[in-house]
Amino acid sequence: MKNELKLKRCPVCGNVVRVYNDTNIMCCSKEMIDVKPNTVECAVEKHIPTYEHVEDEIYVKVNHVMEKEHYIEWICLVADNKEYMVKLYPEQDAQARFPYIKGATLYAYCNKHGLWKTEVE
């Protein structure tokens, strides 16, 4: 699927890995499980990345708390064969800048509520 970010998560330790080929991966002696975007029941508006298009860039923001126990770990833009990722840390703002690429997909990963995405128009 175009602009799809495939991730797997360990059910024991919570480790998340990027997957390029659909294969079984083990961690902590358990098979890692697929991470599907926008599937956890919680406050959607606090997890979906939003953006503002300014000239040839987009300013991305996630309206989410950034506490040590609960925060957005990273924001990523995926477009065709390109990926841009910004790693985030607690107590910093959940925001990033990326090149504007119409049709790209924006992803945000919450350490408690998983993967969220939106399309760039």
C-alpha cells in the first residue's frame, strides 16, 4: 500500500521495529505483533497529527501531553520511497517540519496508545 509504515511491537517489552518485508519477527521469545494505525480507543483528537502548509513545507503538530510517562515518541512523514522522522522526548513540544509532499502520510507514535496517521492533502 502506498505510503504505508509497517511496524511490529513486542507484546512483552514493547519494543517497536520498522518492517520492510512482511515476516515473523521474534522478541523476548514471543512473536511480534502488527501495529495498526488509528485502532486504539482513546481521545483521537489528541493523537492524530495535524499540519499547516506553509510555502514548500508543512508544520506538523500533535495536540498531546508530553509527560515522562505518556508522550508522542516520534512523528514521521512517508511519501513513496521517502521517509522523514523526528524523534521526540518528554517535556518538548510534539511538533516537526517536513517538506510538503501532496499525498504523503503523516504518522505519530504514542508510547501508550500506539500509531496514528493522517493524509497530507
